[in-house]
Amino acid sequence: MKITCKPMDLNSVAEVAKIEALCFSSPWPVDSFLNILNNNNALYLVALENENVAGYIGIFDLIDEFSIINIATHPSYRNKGVAKYLMEQIHSRAKSKNCPLVTLEVRESNIAARSLYESFNYKEYGRLKNYYSDPLEDAILYQLRIINQEI
């Protein structure tokens, strides 16, 4: 499978919102994705297989930190390297901007996502008690130091 990526645009927002609804118990509405298009500190990338949106990742560029807002893969494309590819795209962008740190939070029970992050050498650095709802669950905080690290 050949994956490419591009910034999210008006044409891909509906597909991103659809994947969001398939993947999360409290999904963002389509309006949130439309609003993010006008945020100069946000970047959303969509992974494409042919012209199909296979997944997406969103970050906030916080000067000296990239904070991953969310990442999701359409169920039809899981276990095919889409999320790994998207993470690599963000790491590459962080490195090219000399951004030293990438952070994220993840549901404690999301073992697949945690395994992905740990495969990139993300380290757990904290916890947010009862951060998620539906169901109520802690968030695990992860960070990756980008500068001086081979990615």
C-alpha cells in the first residue's frame, strides 16, 4: 500500500470527521475541524491511499513543542502502517523546525496507541486523572525529545 500525505483542506474535512466519529466515543464535530483550518498554530495532515483518506493527525505548534491533538486511522486501514507514517511526518516536521519536543496524551486503556508511541521512544511523564469521559478514564502523558535523536 502506497501512502502519501497532505495538509487537511476543505475537501478532506468531511472524511476526517467521519473517521473521528468511527474511532472515538466523544468525537469532535465537523465544525471543529473546519475551525482548525483557520488556526495558524495548528497543522492537520491526512494520509491518503490513492485518493482515499486513510487517517489523519493534528498538532498544535507551541513554539518549542509540537502537541499532538489527535490521530486516527480509518478501521479499514488499521495495521497497515498509516499511523506510523503520520507520526513519522510529524517527527520530520518537528526536526526541520528545530522543535525539541513532541507531546501527547492517550487513554490509559488504548494499548495499541501506547505501543505505537513507545515504539518511537516516547516516554511517559505524567497522568491526568479522569481526563476522558465516556468512559471515565485517565490520560497518560507522553513526550519525545526530538533534537539529537535519530528518528
